[in-house]
Amino acid sequence: MLLAIDVGNTNITFGLYQGKTLGPRWRIRTIHDKMPDEYGILLLQLFRHRGHRPEDVTGVAIASVVPPLTPTFVQVCREYLGQDPLVVDAGVRTGVRIRYENPKEVGADRVVDAAAVRALYGVPACVVDFGTATTFDAVSAEGDYLGGAIAPGIGIAAQALFERTAKLPRVELTRPPSAIGRNTVHSIQSGLLFGYVGLVEGMVARFKAELGPETRVIATGGLAEVIAKETDVIDVVDPWLTLHGLRIIYELNRREA
């Protein structure tokens, strides 16, 4: 089985693949100072809970946007799974040509998402990832990664309102009864949810103006489904897009090894 690991700033996502089929998957909170043994023991506990053993893992692929945690998970894979992982970086074949001015500036997750979209959903495409940041990535009709846009994530915006104001409370990110909030909680929820829907619709329109009207829009990340319910500009919601991309890139490198 292949273990795919997506190390993000807020969450770390794990997925086990049997062939091309995604089986158990887990999402845990990113803790930057957690030791390798702590992550290793946690991973073994997750495996046992779903009836799997470390020996079941025959390969590992990692995408990380948290540089200090990359060697941590390499060590976890070697010591707890007996596997030398494939870490997606500038030297790994992805099948995606990067047209960014400085390709080294592109986060591994954005390239992995582009590889997944190219293989699974077709191009040209716009990938909207609702993570710590809300990112928009453009994949050309040739399957090249062109670049994109980065905005603060919804969680960051909500946290900033709570921390930087004296009277605004922390709120749950759910749909309010109406766009016009009749109390403070609903007003904040309206600004966050419908405000980000407006952001998505505006950015998608601009991307389609540059990529072409046939551009497919794929949303991923923890809040993708919440936003997708409020707009018709999103064609596909795939919360595990990055894991799928890791599987595709792992198989590509294994074939060419």
C-alpha cells in the first residue's frame, strides 16, 4: 500500500492507497515542534485503529509546505515504516512543467494539485485550495502550471477579526440565515462566507478570461464543500486532491526509476 502524506501549515493529511483506490484517510493538526517519535507513534495508532500494520506500507510520498517538518516525516517513514519516502521537490518528476518565474518558489502542494487535476479532471483548469491560505492555481491547456493567486484563508481572516478587535467574538464558520446579519455573529458569518464566495467568483472569472471559458474549476481543502454550496462556478469538489496527486507522482517516478 502507498501512504500519501500532505504536510500543511494547519493540518497534516494521510491517505492509504490500495492501487488507485484511496482507503483510510486521516487529518490531524500540524504541531511544528512535535518530535519524530511522537508523530511516529501517532501514525501507528491511526493504522491500528483501521486494522493496518506498518508492514502493509510498501511506499510513501510526501508533499510538505512546512520545511522544518519535512525531515521529521522522512525520519518517521524510515524508522516506523521502514520506507525511504519520495519527497516532492524540484528534483522529482511530476509530469507538470512549471512556468513560474522562479519554480523553486512554488509550494509542493500546488504542483501536486496540478498533477492531479491534469490526470483526473482535464485542462485548462483553475484549482481553488481552501487551506491556511486560499490559493488559486492556473493549469494551461497543455497541462503546464502557470502560476496563480494567494489570499488569506478564511480561518486566518476569522482569527484576525477575533484577535484584532475588542468586541467581535470568535464564530463558527457556518452559513448565516441571510446575507444581512441581524446580530454580530451572523454579520461576521455573512462577511466571511459570502465574502469569500465573492472572492472565488471574482477570481474564477478573471482566470477564465485568461485561460479560456472552457476552464474547469476544482475546489479542494477543508472548506471547499461549504463554499461550493453557495456558488455555481465550482465544477468539482475533491477534498483529497493533493493525496491523489501524490499517488500519481509516486507512480510516475516508480515507472521511470
